[in-house]
Amino acid sequence: MQEEVANRLRSLAEAAVCHAAEQHDCALDPKQLDIIDQILDIERSQENNENRHALSLCYGAWLGEWAVSNVGGRWVGLSEPTPPRIVVNGVPTSPIYAIERRLANDRSPSIQSLVDQWIAWSDLPKIDAQTRSHNRSAWDARQNDPRFVRTDALPENGDEVIAAIDPWLLADGSMEGRRVLCLAAGGGTHGPLLALAGADVTVVDFSNRQMEIDRQLAGRHRLTVKTVEAPIDDLSAFANASFDIVVQPVSTCYVRDIAKVYAEVARVLRPNGLYVSQHKQPSSLQAEVRSSGDGYVIRSCADEGHALPPSSELSIIRENEMKEFVHSWDALIGSLCRSGFVIEDLQEPPRGDAWAAIGSPEHRARFLPPYVKIKARRLRHE
């Protein structure tokens, strides 16, 4: 079905080329897209409403194919009853509807201006690098923040150690000898504890200052904990199938492309390996931190990888001054499955309180659970 639709889109794009040549004596030049606006202006003046639908399909398909070839766009929704969309770096758009609107009203955005937006959205490597540097500095500054680093002592006996470990991580039995990657887990909460339980632990974080806590705890308790400074979407320091377990606290909100993270985790995790991750819940990130009275207003769009404005206030929802991204359920769950994982369990940790004051984090959590926790199993390697 999807291949049929893709072939039809290509045929429609070819029809647009023929229409431009035969009816307007011009070629559709990928480097001069203002020619489309000129053609649409002429077609609009003829007021041939019966022809507008066909023109929208043809020129919209041609424009979408241009995005695929030039700005890394991809068609999505090919099996939906509505026209498919083009997604450029997480932002969905409808070139077919854009052409339709332009044919109906000359005050609609020009096609050239919309293409300029595509180009801007596609030019993100530099922005991603700036985001990473900004967030690394922000996490370095939290080296002594007790909310993010372990300030209490490690458990002293075996029973206390096991009781302090997430039961999901014990799904396959004892931690003894298991190769564990603690991803984006600098700060001492995960690595030293799992090492104390007998695991072969590697902590990866882009904040070396956060990992200094892990090294200090490991030294104090005579534990071996390896630390590697790296972003969560680049685990090139590790070979395929290097780990039995990957545990990842909340961190995917700090990268734009969650699929890259999943792909890297899938690569370094052995077949049947366990992946336990936590993420900020999408709707919670989209909504305001403060209550509007008896609820919470959604202000940010649901576009995958949508960049949120830095927050100036301290809360359990947003980290002040951090650059964060919204990830859709399609990305959080769908991309995980498409990366070769099967989900075994999913939880939204209970944070709500019916007796809490309006506007408090506990009140907000009744409307918008702040986190989601996913237990997944790596099935295969491609």
C-alpha cells in the first residue's frame, strides 16, 4: 500500500513537470522555486476551481519530492486517508495543502517562503552542537546539586544493595558479572550502586564533572567503575553487543533526534539484552508549569523534536536554563520498536496527590504525569 502511494506521488510529480512545460512553457527548476508561485498566480487568475485539486496534488507531490532530495525530507502518513505529509527534522508539513491554499488565496504564504523554512529546519547540525555545549555547561554547573548527584552513602550490606536497585534491572537475575552501561547517568546514583552489586559498570555522560562523583564514590568504596565522556547519541567508543543491560535515567529530552539514541543503544546491547529508560512525558513538556486555575494549558506544539524555550524557573518538569526537546509517543515508543526492541513494561511513576494544593507539582502530576519509564528487550541485530 505505502509503495503504491509512493509511486503515485512520483507520478504526480512528473505530471507537474509536464503541466509546467505544456501549459506555461517553462521548466520546474529545483534551484528557482519561485517559478511555482508564478504558475500558481496564473492558475488562480483563471478561476478554474475544478482544476485546482489536480494541480494541488501534482505540484504538492513535486514539492515534496524536492524536499526529499534537497533537505532530507521524508513522506509520512502514506496509508492515511488524508494527504501525506513531509517531515523535515521532525516538523510535519503538507506541501499538497500548501499548494491548495496558495491557489485559493494570494495572501497565503508563498511557496518560496515555505521552502526557505524547510531549508532553515534542515540546517541543524550546528544548532545541535550548540545545544550540546550549552547543556553540558548547565550540567557541569549542577555538580554539587543534591537533586542530581548522590549525596548519601551507599548501602552497607547485600540486602540493602538489592533493595536499592530497580527491580526491572534484576529481571534476569543477579547483577553479578553483568556488563552494564549507565547512559547519561553521571552523578553517582546508578553506577557505583550497580558495581557494588557485582556488575561490570561503565558510566557514559557528556558532563565529566558529573562523572567525577561516580569516580569519587567508586574510589571511596574500592569499586571499579569505568567512565566515558560522550553524548548519548554517539556510543562509537563501544563495539557492537558490548553490554547486557543499558539503564538510562531521564535524558532524551536534551537531544533532538531520539532515534539516533535508540539506534546506538540497540547496537551496543547484546541480543536479548535489557534496556530500562526514563523519559519526560510529552504532554507534560508541552504544558505550562503553572496552573491556569484548575488545569494546565498546553502552549508548545507536539512536533517531534520541537525545541522548547529555556525555562527560567526551577521545577520537576523543566530544568531551568536547559535546552530541551519534545518527543512524541511515536518517537518514544514507535522508534524504540523500529530499532529492534520489544517493550515488556511501561509505567508512569505515581507522582499525583489528590490532597495537594492547586499548582503544586503533585497537583500537576494528576493531570500530566511528568515521567514515563520503559522496560524493553533487544530482540535482534540487523
